[in-house]
Amino acid sequence: MRKPSKRYQEAKKTVEAEKRYSLNDAIALLMDMKSAKFDETVELSTNLGVDPRQSDQMVRGMVSLPHGSGKKVTVLVFTENAEEALAAGAEYAGLEDMIKKVEEGWMDFDVAIATASAMKEVRKLARVLGPRGLMPNPKSGTVTDDIRKGVKEVKAGRVEFKMDKTGNLGVVVGKRSFSKEHIAENVKQVIDAIVSAKPASFKGIYLKGVTLSSTMSPGIQLNEKEFAKG
């Protein structure tokens, strides 16, 4: 096992393991930690009380971050009107040619969008794109005939979230270079979206744990009661 860096060990000493911090205190603590030589990504991680084995308790959705994710998003659009998609800001667009590239192993994109008509052909990529979370889906807004709007929203900071098999969920909420206020507003937006996605059939404690961290930092546990009851 790789030994934690000296910077990480020093940062960990500033975090009280059993304490549940308020959002503002957690952000302040994170920003006071010595940063890496690159602009670290800030992520919010949650542990949900739902049962991942139950199909009616799956948690997934999307959220538009008020201040973006800070990440350059490379977009592929499956469409017969490639010119429109490229003009809207997509890096790659096409249909049969793009499907063939993906089938051959090409994956140089972060988000895939498809028009409704293109999905008839794109479905053949489900086994390739599905496991990577890249399959266009109407519920996440990535199947749309309004290509311009779809590309714009993804580029502006719309991110998807999906609970894993252990009931955990992680969402990017910004960069270390963001202001404390912008990080806080992004976090609140994400928490609101996750709470809104709570399955109607679920009864019990939903947010069991909420942690804030950056790429090279230890996790800081938040007081989940600040965000929602139950």
C-alpha cells in the first residue's frame, strides 16, 4: 500500500475524526489545507440508507451546479445533424461514424448526448457505454432533440449522479480555486438534488453520512442534519 504523502498526513491532523462539521466550517478547513501543485477537484460523497439491492430504491439524477464544476467537459453528440451539434459547442458529432469509433474502443469524451431518432442506433452501444456511465438517458437529459440546449447545459456544469452497489454516491462540486461561497452554493444544490431523488418507497434515515474532500485531501465529515431530516 502506498504511504500517504507528508502533505496528506499533516492535513489529516487538522481534521477531528469523530466530529461532524457544519458546511461552512468544513469548507474553511479544506481551503486552509496545503494544496497540491494542480487545481484539485472538490467532491461531495454521501452514504445513503437505501438498499441498493432493491430496484425501487435506486438513486440517480442530475443537477446543474450554479457555478459549474470547473472541469472542461468533452461532449460527443450522436446525431445525423453533426454540423448543428458542432456549432453548439460539441467536440465530436455524428452517427454511424461515431458509433463505429466507440465500438472500436474510442472513449475520448466525458458526456454523450443523443437525439431521440439516433437512439435507435446508439442502443447497440449499451454494453460499452452503460458500465462507464456514458449511455445517453432521457432521465439524465442526455437524450434530447434540442441539441443546442443539451450541449450548453452540460458545458455549463450539469452533472449526473448515480448511487453505486454499496449505497455510496459521489459528485464533483468544484475546484480548490473556487471561492468558499461558490463551493457552498454548489454543495447545497447537489444535496437538494440528492434529497429530492429519495425513493418514495424508502422509510428510515436517508443521509447516513456526508463527506467533503479534494483530490489530495482527507475527507471531512459534515453534519448531515444541516441538510435534511431522516
